[in-house]
Amino acid sequence: MHAARANTCGGSTRKLLSAALIVIGAVAMYGWTVAPHVGYLRAVQRLKPAVAEMAAEKHRICGTLDAKRLKLRTVQQELARVQEQVFTREQSRVFLRDLQPLVEQTGCGLVVADFTGGDDAGQAREPRKPAAVRASHVSLTVQGQYDQLVALVERVRSNRQKVWVDSCHIERFPARPGQLRCRLALTMYTLLDPGEPHR
């Protein structure tokens, strides 16, 4: 009788032990495979509003960047137009060198030419930052007939780089009848290279 009871207990114990091992294995498998995924899904749900907010912020930033790129392109185009109208150092030297032949081509005679380096335009507010453009002034006194003087002013103003005629004073030239004397005040702007000294 004790042997039968031991057999029955042994069989029940084995079944219980097997069931316990299966339950422990299932719990372990759940802990190793299912639980991390459940935790990941919960974390994703918690992060979803933050991700949505980040996506909205990215959309706002992209919109701002597009607007700034458009503004930058507009400013670059405007800068290119302005740069076409000002002299480089070499172009200003060539213009000043060719000024006397230009006067003579129109039939006028050059009496006096005075060039002053002028002041820096577009001076930056920061004292260490150099100005980008230098204004130079040319004072010319020429003589000739009225139509020759007009042709000279037109030739100066039609230069590819802009030359501003600040003043034009014409008077009779008593020593030569039919001749006029003209005093022209011109301004030209020279683009300085970054870091170029202001001399």
C-alpha cells in the first residue's frame, strides 16, 4: 500500500514538477521575448506626442528656411546688380587713366583734373570691420563748345560702372569766344576686397 501511494505521489510530483517547469519556462520566455516588445510599444506610445511635436517643429523650421533662402537669393541678386555698377580697384585705375583721352575724344580740352580718394561708404558699425565700398571724387575743369561739353557729360554717365555727376557749373570763357569752361564734380564708388586696407 505504501508502494502504491509512493508511485501515485511520484507521478503527481512529476506532473507538478513538469507543470512548474513549463510555467517557469513560459514566464521566462514572456520575460525574454514578449515583455521587451510590450515595453517598447508603451515607450513608443509615450514618445508619440514628442515625435509629433518634433515633426511640427521641423515643418516650421523648413518653412522658415525656405523663406530665408528666398530672401537670401533676392539679396544676392540685388548685390550682384550693385556690384556691376561700382568699380573694382583696377577698373577705377583704368577709368582715371583714360579720363584725359575721353575728354579729348569729345573735342574738349582738359584744364585741371583733381582726384581725391574720398571716404569709405557703407562703413560697418563695428570698428574692426572694414567698409565694403570707397567713394572717390574727381574734380574736372574742361573747356569746349556747348555740344562738346554735353557729349563729355553723356560719355561719363554712360560708363558701364556708374559715375555720378554731383555738379556741373558752366561759364563763358572770355579768352576764347564761343568756348565755355565747365567745372564737373564726379563721384565714383570702388568695391574693396574683404580685408583690403583702406588707403
